[in-house]
Amino acid sequence: MNEQYAVVFPGQGAQYVGMGKPLLDEFALAREVFDEASESLGWDIQKLVLEDPDGILDLTQYTQPALLTVSVAVWRVFADAVEADPTYVAGLSLGEYSALVAA
């Protein structure tokens, strides 16, 4: 019997300073996702997520790419460790974009 599982991604409002730090500390794959996002955005998303030095993480234009980046990093690390594809993916609000990446 094949195991089935679902993955659900969070939406805006789930952000907090330091989110994703354990992944960044432990997995090169997560760091690659953050590097790719920073290059695409033109600013250091890792610094924003880990430190939020300017107090802007809760502003929509920063929250959304930050949550997407962390969610994609979590997804890629998880997908690399699990040999089965999810049966379902879903996301709450902004998390729908993360679900699309996972799908």
C-alpha cells in the first residue's frame, strides 16, 4: 500500500523574525533557496528573515516574499528527504503560491 500525505503551507500572518533559522543552519539546500530569492529580489532576504533590522517584516511587500522563501526552503529540504510525492498540497491565502511550487 502506498502511503499518502498532504502538505499545507501557511499564509500571511505566520511570519516571525528568525523563521527558518534551523533550516538555514543545517541544510545547504535551504541556503540555496534563500540565495536564489535574494538574487531575484535584489536584496538580502536572509537578513530580513533572521534579523529584521529595519522592522519591516510585517509589511506586505516584505512578508510575502519572506514567507514564500521560507516555505519553499522547507519544502525543498522535506522533498529531498522523503521519497514519495504528496497526494495533496494546499495553502492558506499566500500559502497557495508555496503549494503551487510544491505541486
